[in-house]
Amino acid sequence: MDTTTSLIASTDWFPLGLSLKVSAVATVLALIVGVALGWVFARKRFPGHTVLEAVFMLPLVLPPTVLGYGILVLAGRRSPIGAWLREHLDYTIIFSWHGAVVASALVALPLVLKSASAAFNGVDRSLEAAASTLRQSPMSVFLRVTLPLAWPGILAGTLLAFARAMGEFGASLMVAGSIPKQTQTLSMAIYDSVQAGNDDVALMLVIVTSLISITVLVLSNRFFSLR
């Protein structure tokens, strides 16, 4: 017991706090974009619909290092976007926790998108039509009818996205690095602890990560059952 208490007291918990912050911000971004895209892909049909949806789902199957490389190409210091940000705003996402947010949001987006699309497809169109006959605007129908009915499925996907963002490693490592007290998330801290031979610390962080993930998955399953 004393050993465990000592280990908890001596463990650097900064990566846990950073992981929660990065995952929360990334999940909010994925939720906003994913709900919008989910509605479009569920309700609209246009040329290239299937191909475009597949493009947004790519982060689910691509190696994280490919995503990290893509972010570096698009927003790195030598890219047009990265150079402009550095010159005009003195800002870069490279080697900052913002880079980890971007990487985590990208890998989490497909989970929200797919869940939102399925949830919107499951909404009874007759209820939306009934609301429209009451002179409700399309936005009002969406906010008062469509979104509340689809919300359990969307929330379930959002929880899965949060869990995925918590576990992000490869892309974040390439973009943000693993700088102690700055960009080192839980997954990176576990990797660094194993590399340094600090197995007790690695085990402690693994247990914490697993408990958070199990909690999120249980909640997600409950919301899926409400659909």
C-alpha cells in the first residue's frame, strides 16, 4: 500500500490533464464538423457523394503517421499556411498542444460523422414533415425535432470519439512531439516511461487510461441502447 501511495505521489500527472484537455477540445471540433457532415451525407445526394464520404472516413483506416505527415505538409512551418501563420501571427501548431488537438480531431471525426449520419437516417421523416406544416423554418425543425431525436446516437458516437482522441499517439507525436510539461499526452508518457525502463509508472498510467476508456465505452453503449 505504501509503495502504491508513493508511486501515485511521485508520478507526473501533467500528461493526464493535457490528454483530457486535448481530447475535450478535439471532440468538440469533431462534433461540430461531424454533425454537419453527417446531416449532409444522410439527407443529400449529389455527384461524388460516396467518394467524398469515403475521404472524410479515411482517418479511421489510415496509419496515424500518414495523418501526421499530411498535417506537417499542410500546416508545417515550410508550408504556405504554416509560413503565413508564423509571419503574420507568430504562431505555429507544430510542437504545440494545438497540434495534438488537430491530430486528435481528425482521427475522432469519422466516429462522430458515421454515428451522426446513422442517427439522422433513423429519424422519422413524417415528424419533420408535421413540424414543417406548422410553419416552422428548416432550422427550427432541425433544432426542435431532428437533432433531439438523433441526439442519443450522436452522443454515443461523440463518446467514442473522445475515447479515440484520448488514445491518439502516432499523428500527435509527429505534429506535437513529446515535450514534457508541454505536449506530452498520456499515450506518449506511457511510451516514454517504457523506453526509460520506468515500468511501474507506465503500468500506473496504463491503468488510469484503461479505466477512463472503459467508463467512456460503458456510457457510449448506454446511449446506443437508447436509439
